[in-house]
Amino acid sequence: MSKAEVSAYSFSAYRKSCIYLSALLCFLSFNLSAQTVEDFSRHSEYHNVKISPDGKHLAVLINTDGRKTLAFLDSKTFEVTFRLGGEAKDQVADYYWVNDERVIIQVERVRGSLAKPVSYGELFAVNFDGRKKQMIFGYRAKKPSSYGGFLLDILEGDYKHVLIRQQALSRRTDVLPEVVKLNVYSGKARKLKRAPIAYSQFLIDHDGVPRFVAGVDKNANTKLFYSKGKGEDWQAFGELFEGEFEPISFGEDNKSVYALKSDDGGPKGLYHYNLETQEETQLYRSAMVDPTYAMSSSLNEVYGLRLDEDYPNYLYLKPSSPEAKLHKALVGAFNGDSVVVSSKTRDGKQAIVHVSSDRNPGTFYLFDTETMKARHLLSARNWIKPSDMALTEPFRIKTPDGLILNGQMTLPKGKSKNLPTVVMPHGGPHARDYWGFDPQVQMLANAGYAVVQVNFRGSAGYGENFLEAGYGNWGTKIQDDILLATQYAVQQGVADKDKLCIFGVSFGGYSALQSAIREPDTFKCSIGYAGVYDLEMLYNEGDIKTTRWGDAYLDKTLGSDKAEQRAQSPVNHVSKLKAPVLIIHGEDDERAPIEHAEALKKALDKAGHPYEWLVKDKEGHGFYKEQNILEANKAILSFLDKHLGQQL
């Protein structure tokens, strides 16, 4: 498939689709000027396009006045057949085609004063033409339930039922989830199986039977249970293995599973495991990273892996399969960009393809698998011009104690040397950065700053040993890794050593303060956004403490030595700071409560240290309202300009 074929969808056809979508805020953007901070502060306009099993209709999530609404379109004419707006406090979190006419929707609702909607496990169902609308599960259903429901499986061949995971809406943290068979027209529910452990996730076989369940015990350890089949009890499964074993899908015969496994603390490999003979076959294992995800056909037969060592890469385990051939052709046609086949028709002749990259925030195509041609449907942020965006390039460095860290640098277009630079550690800490479009990174690059990101020790996705290397080292060795990446950028001639700032969100906000404390002469400014600044406080404030395993998790990952926690808490060491500070926080943050920002502010006041303060009510862990995001972004750019100098 050539680039010409990809772009063959004519302007007139696209214009026609926009006419039909005019009520849904569809428009063509001819932005000839440079991108603005406003451009990087808007939510994506379009999300999650999917095609019906018969190929006759499309559905798309649309950002409408800050809420996601769902629109249905005729796949040939693009005429809107129905639009589901919901109430003022509701939005569509996600949706799934159950059959040719009906969609089941996971509903989110604004809670109390918070700006960002949250899920209470409500499920709504509707036909593509708006008929038979009904809340089929949850506290507002026709038959109200005190349980929340979350979709588990679209039962192939059963057009009236789905499987959901239901769990009591309770403040208790030892509630056991259940698998329930739910009628998508009547809302009638029938319980199938209860989990033996809280905080559980189920794996369903191809006959719709729950066969695996993984959950977290009170000591923050993951436990795995297995059932031989329908009507069989759960039995402990992890005793068969040393290390980690994570089943991800059943083989076509239901007698085997594909699993991610590691028994030496290194990255997980993909294995095929026979449940009857207990024979296992290693299919692939990277020396550096866990697979990001397995790619499966409609039968959940794994045909490939997505890997993110540096750039996205794909390994096809069954290269001759139609799914692998299609995906490989798409990756080639889009020059190695990230490619996701989000949905296909029942006959496999049409597919929805989502393409994104470091410069492309996401584009949806309708792909014909017979002609191998793609029609452009929608761009998630059509006001962003990819050719104006900056390239993100990976790098690798080695720590003094022998760990390999991967990271990425994003440089302003046309610039490469002695740049004012923002070091941007990720949150978590048990998360990681991936190559791809990041509006905040692109905003900084657009303003003339280089951006350095690194997956420090403790980041997820690199094996248990790498993860555990961060335990107890939040304020020490993790910060050393961040500082090592900073030094690398200077040594490469990219970063101007006299114009460095560190900025992060959540754990990244903690790192922004802690690194600036550890190396006070390195950074000219520090920006903490939704950060944690007093490690002891994690035991008494925030949502981690509300879980049954919260204290055990903190003891394991943070370390239980109170003196060491105080030593690694920025609030106790602001006297060592030289960099001025910008503090950004949501007043209703449950993960990193406002008490963290207030404690830091109090310490800075006492020390007479300069800082700026931006707090918004009704916001949680990171701002949700576009006007608040814009205000925060303007404050960040103004703060950087003040301390690093105007760049454009």
C-alpha cells in the first residue's frame, strides 16, 4: 500500500463527511501560523472510532463542551444516524459493539465538586439509530443495583449477552468481584463465578468461562488462581511457578494459554503453556523490556507482540496469518508509526486503523483489506500540524552500577545544540515513558526548549529486578538516574548546562523538587505539578492508605524506615534549594492530597525561598478543565521564560 493510496480519500469526500458532522464540531483546520499554547491545552476532539460487525455503521467518541458524547454514522455516506449526549454530568468512557445494531457503553459521571468524571460501574445500551435506550446496569438502572459493572467479554456468537465484572460499591477494600452474564437488552443479570481474592481481574476462555483470576492480597502481593472449567472450583496456580506468570489469552482449543513469564527477575517473555501437560514453549523474550501488549485476532489467538525498547516495534509470531500480514503492511505504509487495528468487521473486509507517532496525535482510517486502501476519517486533534511538531529520539545510557536506562529527547525544530532544556521525569514511579505524542512535551519544544525524559530504575516494563532497584530509593538512586540523563544531554552538546529546569507531574513533581535539592547548582528552576513532597504523609493522606494493601505497598516500595523517609522528603530540606519553585496542584487531589503542596509552601515560606503558587478547586490529580490546563501551561511557560530566558 502506497502513501498515495493512504491519502486517496478526496477533499470533496472529506468535506462531505464534515458537512454531516457539522453538528458534532467537525471542521477542517487550515492553521498557517505557528502552534500556540492554546493548541496544546485542548483535549482531543475525536476518540475511539469503531466499526459495526456488519460494516454498515461507525461510532465515534467526540469531545463536546468538555464531555465525551457518542455519535453513530452510516459508514458509506457518513450521515449521522444518532447522537448520544447524556446528561450534563455524564459522559461516555468507552463503548463496545455487541452485535450489528447494539452498543454497550461504560458511563462516567461527575462526582461531587470534581471536574473530572469518574466511573461508578454503570452500563448503558443503545442501538445505532437511538432505539431501545436503557441503563442496563448500575444504581440508575431500571432494576437498581448496589454493584458497579465493567465489561469483561463480548460473547462471540451470542448477540444478546456480555460478561461483566461486578463489584459492590463499598468503602470496604476486601470485596470479592464476581463474573456476571448480562442481557444487553433487558439488563437481566445472572452470576457465574466469584473471585477468591479482592482487587481481581478475570481471564475468560473462548466458551465464555472464567478460568483465571489474579488479585492482590493484604501484603500487596499478586496471587493467581485457576479453574479447570465450568463448575470447577478455583485453585492456587502460582505454586507451579517461580517468579511471574501472567496469562493473557487462551489458545484456540482452550487447553493452553499465552502468558507473560519471567523466573529470573528479568523482562517477561511470551510463552505458550499447555494446561494439561504443563509443557511450556518460549516464543519470544527481549533482553530489555516486557512486551507492551500482545496482539490478538478475534479468536484471541496471539499473532504478535508490541515492543517498546526505543521506537515501537512489532514481532509477528504467526507472520502468515491474515492479521499479521495486515498489520505488517500498515506499519510499512505508515513508515513505522504506531499502528492499532481497533476494530474489524465480522468478515474481516473492513477495519478501523489508528495511526499515531511522536508528531501525530492520532489519525483514524477506514481500511479495506481487499483493495488495501485507506480512507482518512478523522484526526484526533486536527488543529495540530504534524509537520510543525518536533521529533522525539530515543537514547540509552548506563548507570555506574550497571543498569541500562532508556530515555528520549525532543528538540525544537531546526535546533540541536546548547539549548535551554527541561528535564521531565515521569510519574509513578512504577510507570514509564513511551515514544509517542505528548502535548506537554511538544508545547515545550514549540516554545524553544529541549525536553529530556528517562525511564529511571523503578520504572515499570523492564522486569522485576529493574522495578525493585527503585524500592527504597525514591529520593536517592532514582534521582541519580534522572541527574545522569541530565548530564548526558549536556555532554552531547544538546543542553546548555546553565539553562536547565526540572519539571514533573505526580512522582515527577516529587523528583523535580528532590533532584533540585540533591544538586542545587544544576537547575535554574523547579516545577512540581500534583507532586508528593512529604513521604511520611503517604501513610496518612490520600487514596493509597484507604486500600487494604496500602501500608504494605508503601513499606515495600518506599521503605518502612521513618528516618529515611524524612531524609528523602523535599519538605524537610528546602534550605538546600537554590532553584525558584512553581507549585501547581488540584485542591481535590486524592492521590497526592493538597496537604503535600501546603506543607511544601509552609516550608518555603519559613525558609524565605521564592516560589509561585497555582491551585485550582474542583481539580484532582492533574487538571481536567481545559481553561485550567491552559492556565497551568501559561504559568509553566512564563516561569521558564523568567528563569531560562525567552526562547522564540
